[in-house]
Amino acid sequence: MAHPTSSSDHERGSDPNTRLYDPYRDLQVPSRYLYQLPTSHEFVFVEEAKRQRRSWGDNITFYTGTSCLGGAVAGGASGFVTGVKSFEPGDTTKLRITRILNASGHTGRAWANRLGVIGLMYAAVEGGVNAVRDSDDVWNSVAAGLATGALYRAARGVRSAAVAGALGGALVGVAVTAKQVLKRYVPI
């Protein structure tokens, strides 16, 4: 239930030394102060600011997103080729376009899901290895590649998991080495 107030209460508080809260008082600030936002990460703890790597959440978002997008593009291209190969002599243009779109969508979706899961697993394992070893070096990435390959194919048996783990570790090792060579010899 609302209590009736007099107009003198609105103009001045019940105590002559106080004033009422005005939510619109600070809105007369120049806009340059409102929109000068920081361009770097803000950290709560100094220890976090000293580390020069992405956080675990950033890695999961980055690896999962790029893997999913890469899988969708590669799968869509593969589906496009499959759709073109499935043309029959009497097909109309509309039917040919439909075949291409269906094949591209189906294959792209499947590849995006597979590679997105692999990216998610890799980011989680790499974050775990970084936390356990408390260092950020090439061996963490290679170990994450080994574990990701082995985990991805573990349901198909020990041999398949071992081969996939070796391939994952080798692939990540080549990628990390290529990145270091690129950093050293190409001025970007």
C-alpha cells in the first residue's frame, strides 16, 4: 500500500541535510567517457594477467568453433561433389540443384559434428594437461592430440585407438612445428 507524501518530501528529504536519490543526475556525462572501453582482457587476479595464453573457456570456444566451421565447409564441398556426381541424364535444373543442396547439407552437417566433437575433446584435454603440468609448451599440445585421437576411436577397439592416437599426436606435432617455423621465417 502506498503512503501519501507531501510535495515538500519530494523536494527535500525528511531531514533538511539530506537529498533524495536522482537516477538521472549522472547522465550528463560526455559520450567519449561512456564509449572508451578497454581493448585488452581484464583480470581479477594479477596471476591471471601474467599468463600469456588463452583461458580454458577461450580455448574450448575457439577449437570447437573453428573445427565445426572447417568441418561444415569441407563437408559441404565434399557433398557438392557427391551431388554433382549423382546427376542423371533426364534431371531438370531444379532437381540438380536440389541434389546438390541435399548432399552438401547432409555431408557438411555430419563433418561439422564430427570435427566439432574432436575440437571440443582436444581443448578439454589440452586444458587438463596444462593444469596438471602447469606449463604451456609443445608437449602439452602433442599429448592432447594423442589423447584426443585415442579417445575418439576408443569405442572401436585398442588397435584403432592406438592408431588414431598416433595420428592425432603426429598431426598436432606437425601443426605446432609448422606454426613455429611460420612465426620464425614469415614476418606477420
